[in-house]
Amino acid sequence: MDVQKKFLCPRLVDYLAIVGARPTSPRNVNSASPAVQVPELLRRYPAEDHKDFPLPLDMVYFCQPEGCVSVGPKRTALRDATSFVFTLTEKDSGKSRYGICVNFYRPIDRPGAGATRERRDTHLRRESWRKSMEKSSDSAFSSDYRSNLGPSDSERESRRDSEPMSHLTASRLAPISGDSESGGSHSPSPRASRKRQRVRNHSLTSLCLLSHHPFFSIFRECLFILKRLIDACNENSSPRRVGASRQINSYECCYPSVWGVLTGKGILDATASVVLHDVREIETWILRLLSAPVPVPGKTRVEVEVLSPHIHPPLNFALPDHTRFSLVDFPLHLPLELLGVDTCLNVLSLIILENKLVIQSRDYNALSMSVMAFITLLYPLEYMFPVIPLLPTCMSCAEQLLLAPTPYVIGIPASFLMFKKNFKLPDDVWLIDLDSNKVTPPSGDHEELPPLPEPEGNILKNHLRQALNSMNAPNQSLPTPSHSSTTPRELGNMLRRESLNPIHQTPQYQQVNLGYNPLQRGDIPYMPGPGHPPPPQSFNPFIYGNDVDSVDIATRVAMVRFFNSQNLLVNFTEHTRTLRLYPRPVVALQINSFLRSRPRISPFLQKFARTQAVEFLAEWSLTPSNVAFLRVHTGVCDPQQIGDKVKWFNDNLDPIVFRVWDDNSSLATALNQLPQPEQPTDESGSDSEGENNSTSSSYSSLSDFVSEMVSSDLSPSFLASDTGAVGLSTTEEVQAVYHPPSSLQIPGEVP
């Protein structure tokens, strides 16, 4: 327990941040906002840094890897919120912190919209006066008015843009097309017209949570709940809800909103008491979440009530102890599905043999999780070189990391190399494309990748294929050792015996590991004893269910048994010599002795035995921090005994209830009044077809969008200092609700 207290961060969540771009101030109303801006830290909680973990300022680039993109209402494909994970690793200590990010496009007011509305209101008043003159009984005056008065500048605008003027909402979204230089004498070119019609009134916004602990799925749920709470308050405090007149509604951009205040745009004053109250309630919710303690591995579980228990069940946080696999809160089999078993094992071999790898994909989430999955599958080995699941495109000089002389595994967005115009990928880097399932070898001289040793390689492939196929099986109980005639103890003894002496392979061993039934092939005349029928053809002792979590455990078990096989690392500690124990163990592996002890010395093994991962394993095995691999060596494969998910050991933990939600909070009222997602088209809140027909905000082609992104200035910018709490303005108010834990909370112990 002393070791856990020393290394386990007592805070469940370290920081919560809002990232985006601050509103620009164009020189005139006709200037368009840039397609891509550098992301900035708009709001952070808490405002002060933790002593053991200051907030990294470059986290904003990881939240929006390709910059803060502004788009228009017709890009409906970008409407849904997306989430992904990234890691931040300290250079000196090697500690990794995790970032969970939810990105979405938030409606914003177009720069210069106030001036645009003023000009259009002037036009409406002039038009109303003209119509009243036409209805006058003095026909001579009307005739003189129509014949003698020339069209004004605003009338020229109305003639060129008469269609959008028929809809007030559409006119709010449509750009001003006044061309004083052209004088309206000739129509503009199609390209110039397209540029004028581009309306970027949706800006990419990120809700990001930073933590020492990899509760990815639960943290993602927290962020989506927070977004829904802010949306509810934003809708509840809008001028339409607080009883403003139609004239005020037309100037809604001047009225502060909850989102506007949280992102640094709105200005709070005495007239915005409703908004101020809602912001205060949201910030109280956030600071209470940041005060939650972390569960003690194998001892406690923390039940966090983020909403009323009648609305949403508490979120259950728990960590496995050192006798189970470490927590992996993402689909570990994802690269197997994306690349296939054969290609995935080739990539894994490249990582094991310490090659330089760059993995790319358009999907941030699939990219980062695939990189983390590859590293996790190395257990009990540890990757000793840099790992960056997601390297941002917009971060200055990010491409220089690909020039590192050491091996690495780095994930990049699919557009990364396209944006880095003057950069060429080094000639010793393997490029893996998750989207096209393609592995591109280095452009320079490189050695061929040696195949996995046999029969271990074939056994591993069959185990992984059976695990993937089990997810497609009907939802029924799969044959397990407890359901078959073989008891868990007998199965463990069989696995130990067969792994040490694979020459005398029983039909059950061949069925499990080689993927065929020896009775059908006639290889061995096997006669089962009374009450011992032959195993079914789909039987695999490592698969205890067809759910995703059980398949991930089966995958990890297969990898552990592969590394502990006869032609790899079984009994490799017999060939190590301990040179020093204090202050850090120094263990030497006698490679020649180790290789001579293997039945077959393959080219793969010769390279593998000389990697830093094997050298570190020799030291780590003296006092391993996790012993799940040792339990697998003894035949323990049941997720109930070695599984990492809380469902497998929840009953053995002491509950700690932590309340974030306040039943007296006004957030409940706002949440109940929030309408369900509507069918309207654009996120600005309009459901007018005429508006969509009159306003073009999409790019004519992807190349136009990419060209503007490439030409955008993504150089680092000034980070504003006023990013702390705005509703809870005083230190006393913050301290009343924010109490970050300084030590682990263990039932029965006095802190």
C-alpha cells in the first residue's frame, strides 16, 4: 500500500479545459474569418496549477490537432460531436497523463454581423417609407418619386441580393455582397461570388479533461454530460426564453450567452443575471468533479453522482490490483479489426524489433487507440522508446520529432505530411495507413522483416482469429473449461505441460492451438475416455464470452503465452545474472546461453533477444509491479480472476459515494427544458428552407477547403491569462466548492 500511495495520484481529474479560437475583429464587414485558426485556451479549471503537474500549455494543439476550423451551416457531416484520446508524457520522468477530448462545432456570430444588421435595418426602413409613399393619394408625388429619385446604394444592394432579403433569418446568415468598386455594372466571377458567399458561423470547440488515470469511456461520458448541461443553460438563458422582444431577438449576438461567457466572448454585466447564475452553477459542477478522489486499486470503488440518480446512474470508477491485467478502457482488438490479423502481427513485429513507425489515419480516435493497443499488447514487455499516439499537425515544428535517431511509434493525422510542405519523411521510417490497410516500407535500405518463430506464430494467429470470430457468434454461452469436461486445474496443468513439452501434443492442444480437429484429419487415433467427449471445433480455453471485454482478455492472454513459448522467452530468467540490486537493479542476460537453450534459433529470436525490452524485462522480473502474466503462465485465463474491468471484481470493493450533483441546483430545470435534438438542418437554430437555399457556406470542393487550411497561419499565438473561473469570481467562492484530495481515501484509515 505504501508503494501505491507513493505513485498513485489521489486526484481523479486534474484539469478541465475549454479550447477554441477567440473571436476575430476584422477590419470591415466584408472580410471573412479564416478557415483555420490556432487553437487557444479559452477557459481552464482550476485556475492554478497543481504542484506535481502544471497544466501543459501545448495541450491545446492536441485537442485540435489540425487547428481550430470554422465552417458554415451546410457542412452537416460535421454536426455530431466526436471524441478521442491523447497522451502527454513528461520528458524527464516518463510519466504519462491522458487527455480525453470532445470536439464539436458551436454556432457563433459572424464577425461584423452587427454592422451588417445595421445596414440592412436602414434598408428596411427606407423600403417601408417608399411603400408608404406609393400608397399615398397624391399620385403626382408618387410618380415624381419613382421617376426623379435615383436608386441609392442600399437599393442597389437590395436588387442584387433581393432573395435573401425576403427572410430575416437568412439575411442574418448571408454575407454582404456590396461591391462598391464594381458599381453593380457587371456580375462578379463565379469564384469571387463563391468566396463572398462563404459563411463560417460554426467554430470548432473542445471540452478536454486531463487525468493521470485511463478511465477513457467514463471521462468521455462526463464530458458529454457537461456539454448537455451547458447547452441546456445556454438555451434556457437565451433572449427568447427570458421574454425579450423580437427586436432584441434580432440582436441576439449582443446579448451574452452561457457558451459566449465560457469561451471568453460574452461580457457579463448587471443585465445578464440569468447568464451569470447559470455560469456559476456550471462552474460549481466542474469544480466538484475536480474534487473527486481516485479509487484505490483492489480496495475501493468511487461512485460519482454527476446527475441526479433518478436521471442517470452514478459513474463507477475502479482500478484492478496488481494481480490482474492493468486497466485498458478501450477496444484492445481495434488494430486487429482495422488491419487484419496478419498485417497487425507484422506491425507488432516491427515495434518489437525496435523499428521507427509512423501510423496515420483520418480518425483521431482510431489512431490514438490503435497506437496504445500496439504498446499494450507487448505486455509483459515494455516499450522503451517514445510513444506519441497523436502528434498534432498545427503544433509548430512537430515534424522534427520524426527525425529522432531512436526508434519510436508516432501517430499522425492523415493530412500531417501534406501540411508539412518542406518536410520529407526519413528513409528509415515504416508508414502504416490504418484507413487503407497499407504498410509502406522505408524508402532507404532496410532489412526484411523476419517471420515469427514457428509453430508459435501460427498458434498466435489462430488464437487471435478465434477471438475476433467469437464476437460475431450468437449471444450464447461459449464452451469454457467450466462448461466442458476439463476442470480449470486440469486445463492449467495441460497448458503448462504442453508449453514445456510441445512434442507430445494431445488432440485438445492441437484443436486449441493449431485450429483443426485431429480426429477429422486422422492424424492421431484419439479415443476419449468415458464421459470425456472431444472438444468442439470452435473451442478455445482463453475465450470466456463473446463480449468485447472478454475478447480483449483472450487477446492479452494469447500474447502473454506467445512471449512465454518454447522458442521465445520461457524460463529466460535462468540465463540472467543480477549484478546489483540497489539503488536500481542491474541484471545481465547471457544471450549466448539463452539462445543455445532454445529448440529453434530463428532470425526473429536473434534480434528479439538483443532488444531493450528484453533487457528491461530481466530487471523488472525481479520485483514486477504486475503479476498477471505469472498467473497466465500457471494456466489462469478466466477474466473473473485476471480481468481488468470493474464488472469482474466490483463486489470485492468498498464503495465511496461522491456527489457532484446538487439537487437544489437550477441545472435540473434547464436540463428538463432542453428540447430533444431537432431535425432542422443547421446548428444555428434555424429550420427555414429558404435560408439554406439562399446561403451557401460549403466549399465547392475539398481542394478549396484544404488549400485554405494549408495557407492559414497556425503559428503559436498569445495565450490569454484570464482563463480562470468567471462565474465564481472570488477565491473564497472557489475554495468553498473545490477541495482536491491530497491523499488516497481508504476506508478505515485516518488521512
